[in-house]
Amino acid sequence: MRGKLSMAQVRELALVAGPAILVVLAAFWIAAQFVTPAPPKEITIAAAAKGSPYYETAQRYRQVLAESGIELKVRETSGSMENLDLIKDPNSNVVAAFLQGGLANSNDAPDVRSLGRIFHEPVWIFYQGQAKLERLTDLVGKRVLIGPAGSGTAALATRLLAASGVTKDTATLITMGLPDYVEALDQNKADAGVLVLAPEARTVKRLFDNPKIRLMNVVQADAYVQRFPFLLRVELKEGVVDFARDIPPADTQMLATTTGLVIKEDLHPALANLLTQAAVSIHRQPKLNANGEAGIFQRAGSFPIANDQEFPMSLDAVHVYKSGSPFLQRYLPFWLATLVDRLMVMLLPAIGILLPAVRGAQALYTWRIRRRLFYWYSELVKVDAEVYTHSAPDQIAETIRKIDLIQDAVNRLPIPLGFVDQLYNLRGHINVVRHGLLANRTNAGSGS
């Protein structure tokens, strides 16, 4: 009662607070079951061969993620088809990949999610010879290069050619490495070749530099786009490749697909979010070359595209495109923001239980203290009834003994300061009963 808790009071607090603490701990434990673990510090992305646009883009992602303390390992591959196999394989350590459009969809890879489309990959159709070619059907009976066996280029070229009646039964389809296209066309070993490459690729530049080789103007481009939703029609304006040599010599219609940045569905949400932020940062502004020039098909704000015709969008990516980076990451380092975010998931439900638990513990504590006082009040009421019914000396002595016992017990009650007024009220009432008994004894003595 003087500000220092006795052992009895400590035990009392433990009995009352113990259940509340157990309830709160249980709430923390239950909430923890729904909290995702901390994101890994290292992830792997499938790109392509060193020096390729995919590989160079992956290096840019690696630099951006390093600023947030995440190491992005870049895995060299043969291209999109191998990337697709790796991202579909649950046992591979690849969790992100660049995929050429038109190779797969959610039916082929149900556990793959998209973070958006990040740049164009034009479908280049080069040919040699005097005859002007403007339709894919013009390739019937010709020798056509379709890219390396098993590559994304070969898969898309075969698909488009087959839709145009150009198959292994109606033409000679040649699988060959893309860098070898130039020599094959220059030396009349092939009539045409289909490539799916970024405009800045070295092979594309070499093909434009060869005067024997021309780029097909696909007059049915709009029809192919209508048939294949993953395709776009793009236009190469006259002279845009080389103004001095007027390459191309006229406006040229082309087909293009878009590269998707995809992830495994179970990638940590914080990392999916961070990769999407990197995509926005890297692709929102076109990459400039050494002369300060943007790529042929690059326009500020065109990419990344927050939509995907082939794979479902990641919900984390959609959130970034709609609202930007998470609130905490705008002001805190990535690791700290993710830590606070995970703690909030645990704290909010626990706090929701903590407040009622504290109120319940307080009510229980008040009830237990008042119960003790009420108990001795009830005993005092019994004694008070005896004061006016017992007049014999031995009865009065017994009643006084009972009052003394109550007084002694009350004096030893462990009562906190908040209940001292009620304790003193009880003591005062004990004295009232005692005075009544003494007066009754005096009256009885004077009347004897």
C-alpha cells in the first residue's frame, strides 16, 4: 500500500495477467502463421547468351536490385525456350526470366506470372534476290532460315510460316544460328530468313549493311496482328536506320512481339514488387546509345506495359503500376521496410486481441480485490447481527474475538493503492460494529 508490491500482490498480478499474456502470445503465434518469411538476399534470372539484349538488360536489373541489397544472379541460356523451361521447372533455382512473346501462355505454364512487357522484339524478315517479296506466302518453295533448333525464333517463325502455308512440305526450312544468316543469304545458301531480335542486335546491323539483302515489307501485317493477339504492327520509317544511305528506302511494315518479364508464382511478394519497380525505372525512359540516340522503336513512356496477353499479371506488379512503390519503401531501406511490413501483419491482429485482453484482465483484477473486501463485509454483517442479540458476557466476549479476527485479517489484506479508500471504509465499519458492541456491553453491565 505504500507503492511497493508485496509478494502476495505480485502473485495476484501474475494470476490475473497470466491468462491475458497467454492469449496475446497465442494471437502472435497465430498471426505468425500467416506472415511470409523474410525475402531471400539472392535470386536468379534467366537471360540469354552474354552480349545479347536479354543479357544486357539483366545486368541493368542486377545493378538496380543491388541498391536494395538483393543480389541478382544472371544465368546465361540459349534464349527464350530454355528460359521457359527453367521458369516452369519447380526444381530450378531460376525465379525470373525474359520471355519472347508468342511462345507460351497460362495453359502451358500455369505457375508463371507476368510483371509486364518491357520492350519490342521485331520480327525481321530479310531476303535476297531480284524478286520483291511482300507476303509470307511468297516464301513457298524457297529456302527459309528459321533460327537455331529449339529456339524462340524457330518456334515463332514456324508458327507464322505455317499459318501462311509455308511448311517443311512446301519449303525448305533451315535451322541455323542467327549470326550465320548474313553469310547464308550473301552466299545464296538461303533465300530468306526470319529473325526475332532487338533492333540494336549486331546481326540486324550486319544484315542492313549488306547491299544484297533486303527487308520484307509485310503488307498483311494488320491481318497477322488480328490473328495473333501477341503480335503488334510496327513501321520502320524511310531512312531511319541510316539516313545517309536511305535505309530502308521506303516506309516498311513489320510485325513485332514484346518481351515479357515473368516470375514463378511463389516468388516472395516483396521481390516481385521490387522487380516491378526495377522494370518501371529501367524501361520508362528509352536507353540511349553512345551518341545520345534512342532505339528505333523506343518511345518514352511506352514501356513497361502493365498488361499481358499470355500470362496472368502478378498482383504485386499490378499494385506497383497502380500505386507506385509501397509506402514504407519510399522512406525506408528495402530490408527495413519489409521487416516493418511483416511485423505489422503480426502486430495488428495481436493488438486487436491485446486491448480486450488488457481490459478483461483489469476487470478480473478489480473483481478479485473487491471480492476479498466483500467477503469480510459479509462476515462483519454476521457479527453486527450478534451485537444486538447477544448480551451475556461470554457471548459478548466471543463477538469481540470475532471482530478482532476480522480486524486482523483486514489489516493483512494485500490491497493496491487504487482500492485503499474501500479498505479504510471497511476498517471504519469494523470500528462502528466494535463501538456498538462495547456500548451494548456497557448497557448490559449497568443494568445488572
